[in-house]
Amino acid sequence: MIYLDNAATTLHKPRAVDEAVRRAMHAAAGYARGGYAAAMRAGEAVYACREQAAALFGVRDPARVVFTMNATHALNLAIHALAGPETRVAVSGYEHNAVMRPLKLRGIRPVVLDTPLWDSAAMVERAGQALADGAELFILNHVSNVFGFAAPVEQIAALLDSAGVPLILDASQSAGVIDIDVRRHPCLAAVCMPGHKALYGPQGTGILLALDDRIAQNPLLAGGTGSRSEDMRQPDFLPDALESGTPNVPGIAGLAAGIRFVRSVGPANILAHEQTLIREFARALEGESRIECFAHPAQTGVLSLTVRGAAVEGIAETLARQGVAVRAGLHCAPLAHRTAGTEQTGTVRFSLSFYSTAHQLEHAAALVRQTVKNL
């Protein structure tokens, strides 16, 4: 199988990830609940992952690395803490439903930075207008899961730094691929990410970098933490304030191994590898007049396409029968499709990882061309 659905989950992981999960499953238990050897091993595994994540993202205090089930869980924690019904929120035109649905649930109708696909300058300008109009919180999709468009976060964050307006960064598609150093911008209140994508960890893992103290003061969930058990109030210190219940210790141990891999290779090298392959893939499809590729020199390793006169789901099903795994539809991001004008059709999405190869992409491109000719 040629696996090209890494924007959903990276299927191929470093061997060390599997080994770490297995070790933790058989040797770690009772996290923060005992002083015996298995409990101590669980604590060491979890703290090791906090340190790895803190080092990768420039977080000075590892306690601010909060473990979640996924990016959606992390985003809900951050939005719950920082956005009330009256908060004036601005979002990009690429947001995932992991942002839009929590906002809807809280009765918030955000201002959308409606800008053309690939137009970074227009997004920066629109962000400045939103600030002038009184936006009190920004939530930005760092990299679109549909188009691989990287938002101009550095420029927008500079505006927010000057204005003193907080930013929640959805790093679901950028963590592990694009360098993120939280020390660069005081506006960063939270950075949310899954473990199972470009951090090469297991499914069921995620991280919230809780950089704003208000997040710990307004937890979404409450329960046992192994600390201050005599007090019926939720602990007000990190990470305990946001980590109720027994954590996914085997998953977190595997995530630590995935982050070590990312740090050893380097996000810049991973990005360069994916960009080289995705550009060659797009060029291989240029001659097909019925195919519209949403390609741009600066996109990450994610490319969407449509085929004139054909349903995207049918294209994906045909490719699946030929051993190519891709995703078709709206990808849980209808706002991004509205931005690109594909909300009625959806797209077929091809998304890469560091384990994708030139040979795989060449073969996939040939199968796409053949599929289109056979329609």
C-alpha cells in the first residue's frame, strides 16, 4: 500500500515508537498513584515526554506541556478557558471543525479572516482590521489540513504582541514539520497539536502547550490527579489542573519516542523532504487538463485536487482499489473549502510524511492519470 493520508494519521512510525509503547504497556502502571517501581516508571515515561516536547517547542517549564487525547481535546481546553459567549474571536478562513464547533457550542460567532487561497499578505491585512475592530482573541490554523497552506503566523503574531491580544495556535498539521518556538511571541496563549500526525506518536495522544495562566484556572474537566486528594477543588497548578484521570501512559511513552525522532531529523529537514516530493507530484499531473491541482511553491506536504466531471469520492475509491490510500471529501474543514471554492465538491487529498518516497509518488501520479483517462 502507498499510504498518502498522513494529514489524518501517520501510519508508518519509527521503530522506537512501537518499542516504547510495548515497554510501557508491560512495565508502567499507577501513574502518580504510588511509590512502587511500576508507578515510578510511569512517572518517568510521562515526564520524559514533557521534557522532549518542551525542548522541541521552546517551552521553559515542562509542566506547561499538558497531555490530551488529541488536538481536538487540546483546542477544547484552550477555547473553554479563554473564550466566553461575549468574547470577540477572530479565526482564519481555514479552520477545522475542532475549532468551529467548540465556538458554536459556546455561542460564539467569530469574525472570519476571509482571504484568497495562498494570499498571506491579505491575511495579515485582514488580521490588522480585525484587531482595529476590537478582536479580543485570535485562533489560527497554522497549516491547512486540506491545502497545505501555511498561515503567516509570524507576521500576525507580531501584530498581536503589540496589541496584547492572545493567540490560540492550531498546530495540528505543523507540529513536527514547521519550527515552533513559543518564546518568540508573548501573544501565544496556547498551542494545540495531536501526537499521531507529524510527531509520529500513537493515536489517542495530543499536547496542549498551556502558556496562559488562565487556562489552568478554568479547567474543562475535573477529577482525580493523584495530588491534593483531600481537597474537593481541582488543583490550580499545571499540569494537574488539566490532566484529570489516568493518562495514556503507553501512548505518551510512544509519543516521546516520536518527538525524539523529529528532533533528531529536524522539522526543517522533514518539511524540505515533503515539499520536494509534493512539488514533483504536482508537476507530474500538470498535463491532465481535467485535473485541478491546488499547488503552491510554499505549501507543505499536503496537496488537494479535483477532477472535472468526477466525484472526488469515486476517485479515492478507485485509487484505494489500486493500493493508494488517500482521503476525499471536506476533511472536517468546510471553512477551508469555502475559501478555495470547493465546498460543493470537496477534494481528493494527498498528504505525505518523512517516510514517503519519490517512487511512491511517481507511481501514485501514474495511477491518478490512468484513473482520469478511464473515466
